[in-house]
Amino acid sequence: MDFSIALYTFFLAIVLFHFIPWIIDAYGIRSYPGPLLAKLSDFWLGWVAFRGHRSEIIHELHRKLGPIVRIAPNHISIADPKAIKDIYAHRNGPLKSEFYDGFLSIVPGTFTTRSRKVHARKRKMLAQALTTESIAQFETIVQHHVCYLVDRLGALFEDTDEWFDCLAWMNYLIFDTIGDLVFGTPFGMLAAGKDTAPVAQDLNATMALYGSGITTAFTEFPAAKILEDRSAHSAHMGVLPAHWRPVARLLPWYREKNRRFQAFNRLTAMAIAKRLAGSEDRDDLLNKIRTAKDENDLPLGREELTVEAATLLLGGTHTTSTSLCAIIYSIAQNPQCQARLQRELDDTSLETADALDSLPYLNACINEGLRLYPAIGQGLPRVIPPGGLVACGVYFRAGTVVSVPSFTIHRCEAIWGDEPDLFLPERWLQGDASKLESNLLSFSIGPRSCAGRLLALMQLRITIASLFRRFNFALKHPDDQMNIKEGFVRRPEYCFVGIQHRASNSS
């Protein structure tokens, strides 16, 4: 009897815990449509994120329920282009939400911090490393690794048409490139033809050795897989309330992903230790960040340096390799687009970043791939500041969490025309380019936008141009769409494409 009463009391407490906030409606959002469970509990969004198709599910909700949808007890998704600037563009506007605590690693970094002051300090120091001049200096390194990729693919598939996993090779390329740019040496994935990188066995011991000339014990791990699991773990933890996270970490799936999360930190620390143990005084990104000073003329500490290097590795690899894969797949899926792109490339003798920047159809293909397959498709959550905020004509109270879903904005017919689900690079040449660019959220906008945008675009242009100059690509099943799984980044589970040497080209 006592057990029955205790069980009844327990379930009644759970019900009241979720119903009372809905009744009180502290944020004035009860009238907005959304799944009933989402209005009452964070479980709904947590389950959606866990399933790996968050962007598509939120998109369908907006199609059925309209531009403003409640997706959690205190989270409003706004699929209206007018809300983009209201929420993301203002320096003194909404701050990042508790979602980003799920990504917290060692200490708050440029990406994870929710403090405006801390972000301004770290972003200023990072900006010293990612100037336009610095990125221009990195072109030679980017070109080198892309040329090596082209040579590797050319040698592997010299005599016959073959099917290969484009995603895997884009991972190898971008990890080697970013490894070289940030840490002064590639991870060696292109040469090995596999996903592998050294991971330190002890994080704190490795950080303690920075600059000593000594490296620590390590093991080889699949870096791209570690990064994918780290991204998924962080995103799934981020949607859960803070009081749920300790319990979630005890579950087998989350426990395993958390081990991968920690392995990523050790991977970064190992790369830093190896770089600082070398005698070469190379002006790579790590050196630029290490020597950058804040307003008090102070550098980053060891833990901060590790976190910022991890941010560069996370932001510079996962999203760029995914975008490359999506663009290649989309062009291969549309032979008429491939033919037009190759004609433009054949008519261009120069392959420098500046020359490629001026090619209209190349850039149209890249922008259209970024639009159709955004690496980050979910809305990035922000907290309304004290005093409230008006977004797309609607007033939201302070403390309300709001976001604008990129995946849905990228399919808005009012912006992109009647066929937003199709890959049509021509829309970038025929429409209002400035209007389209202002609604392309691949790198976000405002003070928390991607600091590496120019570097990523340079990599995309050089890689796409080099590959399609040398090869033709095809799909075994052209009508099939990529099988996307979403953690924080939307990534294909695999991406097999056919590759064939071109019979004739300008190279």
C-alpha cells in the first residue's frame, strides 16, 4: 500500500511539474501552436534530436502550423525571414541559450560562451588570426592539399570508372588541410586513405607539457568519427534541461558518446603538444592565436588555447567536408549543371582563389549546395534580453528562447521561388543576388557568425573547381536524395559517387 501511494505521488509530482508552468505561462507563449508534449516537456525536442532528423521535423511543423511554432516549453521557432536580423544581427540583442552548455569543454570558448564580454574578448583574439591577409597566405596550403587529393583520386581510379565514398575522402582532405593550417602539419589521412589521428591518453598531462618540447603517450583514433559523435552528443545534451543532463549521461548511448566527446579534447591537445614541441617557427593559426593579446595585453591560457584550437578544428572540418560532399552530390545529380560548370572552368586559365571568386556559375553551384543542404539546419537558440524584443512584428518577453530554422528559411518560396527543393544554381544568376545572400544562413549572421567563413569559401571554391576540371561525377541512382543524419551538423551517412577521368579539359 505504501509503495502504491509513493508511486502515485511520484507520478502526480511529475505531472504537476510540467503542467503548472504551462498554466502559469510566464513567457506568454501558451497560445502558439505546437505538439502538446512539446508545450509541456523538453522530452519532445530531446526525442526529436535523438532520432537525427530535427530540421526536417521542425520544417514539417512549420508547413502545417505556420511561421511561429512552440517546440519546447520555453522555445519558439520562427520561420520568418524578417526575424533573422531581429534575433541574430544586433550586437546587443539576444544571447545564446543554455543549449550551448551542452558543447562546453574544459572552459567556455568563442563558440560556447554565453557571456557577451567573454565572447568579445575571445572573438577579438581569434579575429587577429583570421584576417583577410592571413587567409590569403593560407591559399598555397589549401591548393597543395587539394592537388594531392586530385592526384590520389586520379591514381586510384586511373583505368576505370569507379564508385567511391565521397564523404570519406572529403573528410581526409579537410582534416589534413585544417591540421596543416592550425597545427602546422597534416594528420596524414590523404596519404593513408583512412580516418586516423593521434589522440593523447591523458588530457591534463598533455596540456601541462605545452611548450616543453616533450609529447605524451597517444593512441590512434578515427578523428572524423570522434568529431561526428562529439557533435551529436553536444547537440543532444544541449536540448535537455540542465537538471536532466547528469541522468542522461548515465544512459549507455550518452555514456559512449561522452567518451568520444572527451577523446576529441585529447585529440586537440595532442595536436597542440606536437606543434609546440617542434622547432619550426611557423606562422600557422595556432601560433597566431597563441601570440594574440587581449585588451590587457594577456594571451590565452593553456586551457583557453586548447578550447579555441578545438573550435577551429570542429568548425573548420565537420561543416566544410559535409558541404563539399553535398555540392559534389548535387552537381553529379544534375548533368546539365555539371556540363555548364565544366565549360566555365575550361574557359578559365587561372586557378587562384581570386580568379575562382569571380566565376559566376561556380559560386552559384556552391551557394545552391549550401542552401539545399545546410550543414547546420536547426535554429540556433537565443534568449530574449531584459525588456523584451519584437521579432517579425511579434513581441516576446524577456527570457523566452527563440530561433530561426535555417533548413526552413532555405526552403521559403517567397525567397527562393516555386521549386525550393530542387538544386537550381541558375536562381543565383537570375534573381536578386543580394536578397538571396541575406537569407543564406550557412555561416549565420551578426556578431556570433562563423569567423572562418572566408577560409571555408576559399576551400569550397578551390576543391570544387579542381575536382570538376579533372573528373566527371555521376550517381548510381540519380533520383535518390542523400541519406542525412543530424547531430548538430547534418551529415550524409555515406555518399557514393561515380568518378571518371574527363576525356579532355583545359588542364
